[in-house]
Amino acid sequence: MTKPRIGGPAAVVLFLGASCAVLFVGLTVSKGTDDWTWLSRAGSVLVVLGIVFAYFNIDGFIERSIRGAVRRLTTKKARDNADPSNWVVTWLAEDPAEIPRRVKTLEVAVIALGTLIWGFGDLLGP
């Protein structure tokens, strides 16, 4: 059975966007209901998102597709016509050798943040 493929800078944006959305919803529901266990639940979803992202990247697929996108977008023509709103590609293209470390850092940061929120999120409320 082959894994579904998702990759490139779009995968990083999707991962970060989903993580921020989960955190925002958890905070909003917790504040609205005055039940801060919802924030803890959001933390558990963040952990799952981080694990799923790491699973998809286990064979380096996301890193390889990011490298390909960075190569395509860092040609002279692409640099001359660069879209400043494409911050993910810009951030990743700063040092292509750092792509695996940066992707791993995102994975670990989201899993760690999710774990902390999962464990202590309910203590933030009144």
C-alpha cells in the first residue's frame, strides 16, 4: 500500500494553517464556553497533525518536493519576478541545505506545543 502524496511548500502552508486554525478554534471555544478543556483537546489535535505531517515526510518526500520547488522558483527569471507573498518558499530558499532541518523543526515545534497545550491548556482559564 502506498502512502498518499502531498508535498512542496503547499504542504508546509497547509500544515501551519491547519495548526493555527486548530489553536484558534480551541482558544475561541474555550473562551466562549468558559471551559478550558477545549483548549486541551485542541492541543491533542495539534499533536495528531504533527504526527501526520511527520508520517507523510518519513521518506523525505516533502523535503524533496520542496527542494524541487525552491530550484524552480530560485532561477534568475523567477527571482526577478518573485512574489513577496510567497514567504514559505523565500524562507526555505534562504539555505536549501537547511530544508530538512527546518521541516523537522516545524514538526517538532507543533508536536511539542500540542503536547504542552494538551497537558496544561485547561490551567490557562479562570
